[in-house]
Amino acid sequence: MGHAVWCARDLVAGEPFAVLLPDDLFHCKVPCLKQMVDEYPKTAGNLVAVEDVPQDQTSRYGILSIATDDGKLIRVNGMVEKPSIQDAPSCSAIVGRYILSPEIFSELDKQKTGAKGEIQLTDAMAATLDRVPFHGMRFQGKRFDCGNKIGFLMANIEYALDRADISEEF
Ligand code: G1P
């Protein structure tokens, strides 16, 4: 994922930009990214969407180490990509919406590999913590992890039940 973002460096040159992971589907009254854009003037730097996940699922996500937490905004002082339960600094997971400062490219340029031998966006974000403010935001709404079968099936049910034209028959 770090490499994929790095490939877009010329397009975003010098400006904050959004990253949307399409296998994370957000079902929200106000779109998740819009919620983040509204919050961004308070945080600047890097801002990621956050969901609190069960302890036994930390190894699926980037997990935040929390400095302060007002219930919505989390000031972050560290993060680990896909930690085991024992190594997870919290249960607050990064989920698929990011607003990133272009400073990230100074790290992605190094093409350093991390967890699973991949160039991890989480590692690049962690490496800029000393100079770029980093916050997580708990969004209002539901997220479906369509990268796994159950998440994909749950999303289909949720969206079908929410549609006036088919919900009754469904
Ligand atoms: C990616 C990121 C991870 C993040 C997750 C959210 O992992 O590397 O930090 O928590 O997306 O869905 P992937 O789902 O590509 O394994």
C-alpha cells in the first residue's frame, strides 16, 4: 500500500491528499471522508479514520498508540502495523480513509519494507510522527470490511435493507 501511494506522488505534489481503500465500505449519513475534511482544520498533518476493534483482531490492522483521546479525536504518538494481541498498543484500528500530508513521500521514497515484507503506509506515517501531527478520528456510521467474505455479505444485507425500493421484498 505504501508503494501504491508513492506511485501517486506526482499527482498530489505538495498538497494534503486523501487515500480511500475501496475494500473498506463506509455506510454513513455524512460520508466518512467528509466528516474527516470537516475535522481537518483542527488537526492538520495526518488524519486517519478509526474504529475500535475486538482484541483478537488487532493483527488485521494498523493499531494506534494513544496520547490523548476525547472520544472522537485521538492524538497519536505511535502505531504498529498488524500487531499480535500482546504487542498491540490499543484496540483502536486505522480503517480505510486517510488524509495525509505530502511529507509522507520523504519516507515512502526510501522504499523500506516492513510487516509481511511490504512497503507499509503505516510505517511511513509512523516515521513522520516527530514532525507531522497525527490524529485518528472515530467516524459516525458503520464500516464493512469487504476484503473478507463475512464483511462482504454483511454489507450486501445492510445496503439492501436500507433501500426503499427493495428492502421489503428482500
Ligand atoms: C491496510 C493497512 C492497515 C489498515 C487496513 C484497514 O491493511 O495496511 O494499516 O488498518 O488497511 O482496512 P490491508 O487491509 O491492506 O491488509
